[in-house]
Amino acid sequence: MNTKRSKEMYERACRVIPGGVNSPVRSFRGVGLTPLFIERASGAHIGDIDGNEYIDYVGSWGPMIVGHAHPAVVEAVCRAAEKGTSFGAATENEVRLAEAVTSAFESIEKVRLVSSGTEAVMTAVRLARAFTGRDLLVKMDGCYHGHSDSMLVQAGSGIAELGLPASAGVPSDLAQKTISIPYNNSEALQKVFEKYPNQIAGVIVEPIAANMGVVPPKEGYLQAVRQLCTEHRSVLIFDEVITGFRAAYGGAQSLFRVSADLTCLGKIVGGGLPCAAVGGRKEIVDLLAPLGPVYQAGTLSGNPLATAASLAVLEILRKPGVYERLEALSDRLEKGLQEAAQKSGTAIQINRAGSILSVFFTDKPVNNFEDVQRCSGRLFKRFFGSMLKQGIYLAPSAYEAWFVSLAHTERDIDRTVQAAYNAFTDLNTNET
């Protein structure tokens, strides 16, 4: 596989961009390679500047649920662009998108459009603190909620210790306002509430964890979190930036029948363009300016190109059979990968929730971040390299998900499974 131009472009990028990339995971550093520079995409396929084509399971990290450059989405964006790319004023499509979101999620009565998942989470945290008059926030180990200061913490020792900065530039006193505990452990959350009575403003959680690889919630876990937040009058925030409109049209909370007080959306809700949202109970969301005292603003919030793309994607997702199709393709991929691993004698665990999945190189179940960290990163690194050479584009990190889209075909899935079998076999051959 020739990647000469990508390597040259990366050298140029490193001279003018920190690390040569504008988001760290794009660097390929975790897999010991240099990044590919992508110039085109269509359906479930992407192509780099060297002319190589790949079956894509990154999907721009989740938004491309209908595939790249879907004709209806492209047409909607082009029509919007002809009228102007940004106004800094209210538009009809903002209202239409807000209506679509509130109709899809039973727990969302009002919604504020923003430009990124990070911004949505930052706003939700500010709302939770304002609504409760409390300062402390609880998150789960391994769950990523964007790069705002309150979210960049790591767990300390013990069952529930105050967070320490996980990034330079985050003040320690601010980091200490966030407590990080194990995912899928409601007993740990109970102990936090007991240790800090009447101090917890909110609990933020991915209902299906998908930033440490895919880790679904154990039966009853989300219900227990909901009950504890209700009992202690804390705001429950669901980060559905990944799962919103992917796990189901109404998000993961519609599958598990658990309602959040605030919900953060991104990725799919932007239709592949920069758009996100925070919404929930109106008595909380109405605290936002200009109605209330919680300030939040954004020049490009509700951008006309983004809202046009969003509405086009949501129109497709409302069609009958869409999620059944995604489930069938994803199930075919999961079973094929399992069979390929068994045939090659490779120990893996596959965690799947609808159209997102992860392959973990371990023979033990994976239920939380600690389990994820025990998996073999060395084997993943080699697996990734082998798959890439065979034309399968995966996220260059063992902590990221595979995303299946409506544009993938059975042939794409079967090609991927065959490539995985070859990669697994190669792993075992080299190991011996």
C-alpha cells in the first residue's frame, strides 16, 4: 500500500499544526503509524490522497449513519448554501430541528442548539450547577465528555476519590469539583452520594459507553443511577453525543426506558456538519439566557448548512426499516468476526450495541474501563495495521468504536470479515 503523499503531507502538517493533526486521535500515534490524509468519500468508502480506497468503519467518528455524501444530504446543504452560509440570526430550520429533537426524545421538552458535543456538555454541566446550587459533579471512569475543564479528570485511588487533572492547564481546584468512579457500578455512586450529601449537582454518564470502546450498561444499572439522582435531587445528564439517533431514533434512553434530566446530542444530530444540542426538562433549560441567568452563546449555533444537513439525515432515519437494516448489518459483522476469531484461534471479546461495536483482545468480559485497560493494546496495534493494508479503515485506537452505516453492504461486511480472519491468522502465526 503506497502512502507516500500522506507521509509527505504529514511532514508539512507537523510544521504548522501541533502534532500535525487538529484532533489528537487522528495522529495514528497509538498504532505506531503516520495518519492518512483523506480527500474523498462516498457511501461506506473513503479514499486517501495516494489513491487508496477503504471500507470505512470510522464514519467521521459516528455522524455518517446514512453514509458519506448521501445525495439527499448533499442536495440539502447545497440548497442552503445558495441562500447564504451564516446569518448570525434566527432561521426557520433551527425551529424545525428543535421540534424534531423534542419529538424524538420524550425527556427533552426544550433544546438549545450549539456547535459541538464539548459545548453541549459544558452547557449541561453549567445548567446542573445553576439548577441545584451545588458544585460537585460525578462522571464515570473511561467515559469521555469533551475537553472542557470540568471533564478532563481521571480517577484517584479508592472507590470514589476526587479527580486530579488529566490535562495540563486544568486548575487542580476545578478538577476537584469532579468525581470519577467506575462505570457499571451503582454501588460506587451510592457511596459518593453518602460521602457528599447535598453536594452533588449532577451525574453525567454515557448510557452506552463508547469512548473506551463499546461497553453496554449492565441490566438495571441506568435505572439505579436514575433512582439515586432522583433521591438526592441531583441532575442526571445523559451524554448521547454518540448514541443519540444511533442506538435508536430516540437515543439509548428510549431503549432502556430511562429518562435523563438533560441530554447532550452531537454527531448524527449535525448530519455530518458541526452541530450539537443540549436539551431536557424545561425548568432546567429555561435557565439559559436570554430567559434565565445561565449564559451561553454561539455565533455559529444553528448554522443554516448544519441544520439543513441535520433535517435531511433525520428524515432518512424516520423511514420504516432503517434501524432493522442497521441491526442486521451489525449482527452479520459481529457474528462474522466471532467466527473468524474462533477459526484462527484468537481470543477476543466483541461488545456491540446496535450499530456500534468494539473488538477487545482478551478472553474475559469487558464491563468497565479497568477491564478495557487489561486488553492487549499490542495485538490491537498489529490487527489495525493488517486491516488497513487490506483496505479496512478502523479507528486508530483500541478505545474507539466501529460504526456501521446504512451505506455498508453485505459484501462490505463479508470483505471485512475475511480481512479480519487474515489479520487474526497473521497475529497467531507471528506470535508462534
